[in-house]
Amino acid sequence: MSEKEIEDDVKVKEEEVKEEKDVKEDVKKTTSKTQDIVETKKVKTITLDVLVEGDSQFTSKGYSNVKRTLNGEVANIRIPIKSTGVTELIEQFKRNEPKPPGVSTLVKKDSEMGKQQKFTEDKWIKLPDFTDERYLKEKEDYEAKLGVQVLTKGVDAPFKNKKGVLITDGDQKVQILEDMGLSSEQFTQITNDIRMLTMWSDTELQEHFGLSSV
């Protein structure tokens, strides 16, 4: 092998080593970025050995990201939200939650329900009728009113009228949102995001604790 061939062979090997090194660097950078992303998904655990009056450890705040499309352009509208007062509001509303009417149903002792209840004979019992039209209408109205209250209570931003006057009335707040073009889908998303500030989703339970809500 000539001197020139040896030099060329050395150069090729040097290039191969350099390429291999570059690939390893890219993999290292990518892995580092992936680890950073995984790290941000981890849940911070806070152990409260002492509960102190006035401490705000349970207060939750965040953002609801709402999609808006205008003239073919998609934008993300971030709305600050909070949990303070929402749980109490929901509990208060639950006292007046509509209940389905009872309907007499014959339960066979060898049916699934009969076996669960360990019936020794067929029995007529009252079961809730979740298909009752009046109940469904009352339930729909109840959910709509609750949603409005959750939204106006959970949005962590001031409402103002055209004159810049601060609005505190719930109905006026809803009217402002409607005038701003808030859709039913956006409304539902914001109220759900507010509730999820202090509730684990099935995905979160499984991902962080290996549990399920069911």
C-alpha cells in the first residue's frame, strides 16, 4: 500500500470516528431533552406533618387553554383559573341535585342483581329510572347552572364592563363571556379544567401512582 493510500485510509477512519462521535453527541442531547421532559411530568410530593392555620397548601391555580380559530388562524387563549371556593360551591349545589323517580321492577332471584343481593325469591323493588324525561330535563338544567357557577367562581381574572367597571355579579359575567363569543365547547372545557385542578384524572392516577379511580 502506497503512502498516499495509507493517508487516505487514515483520513477515512478519522472521518468515521468523528461521525460516530457526532451521532453519540446527538443521542446524548436527545436523551437529555427527553429526560428533562419526563422530569417535568413528575408529581411533586409534599408531606404535611403539621396543618397550620392560614396556610394555603391546598389552594390550586393554573390555566385553561382554549382553542380559537379566526380567519384560518388557530390561537391558544390562556385563562387563569383557581380552585378556591369551587369545591364548597359544588357541595352546596349537590344538596339540590335532581333525583330520578323510582320505578317498580321485578328482580329475579337468579338474575345478576338477584344473586348480588342474595335474593332467595323473586322480588319487586324500586329502582331509579334514569331515562325519565322530566328527570333528564331537570338534570340538564342543574348541570348548566352548576357549570355557570363553577366558571364564574373559578376564573381567576377580573371581569369588567365597557366602561372599565369591575363586575362581580355572576349573571353579568356569563353575559360578558357570551358577548365575547364563548362557545358551549369552550365553556365545558374551562369548567372541566377548573374541577380538574384538585381532582386526579384516570391517566394521572395510573401514570403517577399505578392506580385507577374505578
